[in-house]
Amino acid sequence: MAKRAPEAEKRPGFFSQIRSLFRFTREVYGWLPWAQIAILIAGVLVGLILGYVIGGGTVLSLVLWGITGLMLGILGAMFLMTRLSTKAMYTKIDGMPGASGHVLSTSLGRSWQSSDTPVGINPKTQEAVYRAIGRGGIVVVGEGTRGRLTRLVNEERQKAQRVAHGVPVTVLYVGHGEDEVQIADLAKTIKKLPKAIDKATMGAVIRRIESVSQSLSSLPIPKGVDPTKVRAQRPR
């Protein structure tokens, strides 16, 4: 008999994703349930007031408007949870090795190309350098102690300037010190860079950089950010 094809892995259902997102966010923001309850109550009250003012206070109008207010309250509670879940994710990964790569590979959008794999790394200290290429040029991101990152950052910046002459190279350091960018602001800071090259030039730069980049497969990559454990799944 022919072997049966393995069944496709089942994705979590909608309500399962909502529950996971809620639990994840509540770990950081313990007051989330109370805020959501307050939003639901406020939505129902607003609906009842509108039912009394617009609908003349009849039972049917109060019920209909009350349900409408409840639906709006649910949307508001969901919006609050989604916004807080993003902040909770940044709070949890802040300071973890690999956090910068995770943000660069998931939060920059289609206008930028990056990877969660560092382009330079100190195997002993886990200081790492990441790179993003987009319409704003080339961005070199240092993660770790700034003093120990100098050599790695300079090497990557010089390589970028050598193979992509005339393309602006921006250096950012992730941290909480002076002239450093917090992990929660990393993607936003990169997206704000003024456009310096067109799409065709961007593609050419990516090909040039990749052609001279050395493989890091033999080097230990920092383990510390596991998106499946840190970032709750968003409802689809």
C-alpha cells in the first residue's frame, strides 16, 4: 500500500491566537484585562446613551445601540491589546543577543532588505553587526558593547563603501546610552532615513554586497531571540 502523505501542520485557530496574544501581553502589562473591561463597559454605555438620545429610549433602540456599543468596545479592546503586544515584544527582547537581527528581518517592510543573521560577530562576546539595505542606503547596526564593536563596525562600513561607492552608509548602535538607538526605535529610525537611491540602484547594491560577503556558517550565531517564544502570534 502506498504511504499516506503526512498531514499538513494545523495552524492555531483564530480564538487560539487571540488567547495566546492576550497571555503574552498580560505578562508585561498586568493591567491589560482591567483596561479591556473598562473599554467594553464604556462602549456599552456610549451605545445606550445614543440609543436613548437618537432612538427615543425604546427597548429595541437601547438593545440595538447597546450591542453596537459592545461591538465597538470589543474592537477598541482588541486594538489596545495589539498595540501593547508590540511594545511587550520589544520589552522582552531588549538586551538579548540577536534582537537587532530579529527586528531588521521582520519590521522594515519591503523597502529594505536584511536578515536575522549577523554579517560580523565576535564569537567570544557575542557582539554582532547587522546590515540593512534600502532606499535610504546602507545601514550598519552594532549590537553589544560599543567599545568592542568598533572594529567589526568599521570593517563592515569600509566594505560597504568600497563596493557601493557613493551610497550613504549609516551606522547605528543599539542600546540605551547616549547616541544609541533603543531596540523599540530601531525600525522606526531606519525607515525615517531620507531616500538616497532608486530601486534599480538598491538592487545593484544588494548584489554587490552579497557577492563580497563572506559566509558566516562556520561561526557561532548568537542564540537568544526565538520569535516563536518571544513574539505572540497575531490574529489573522
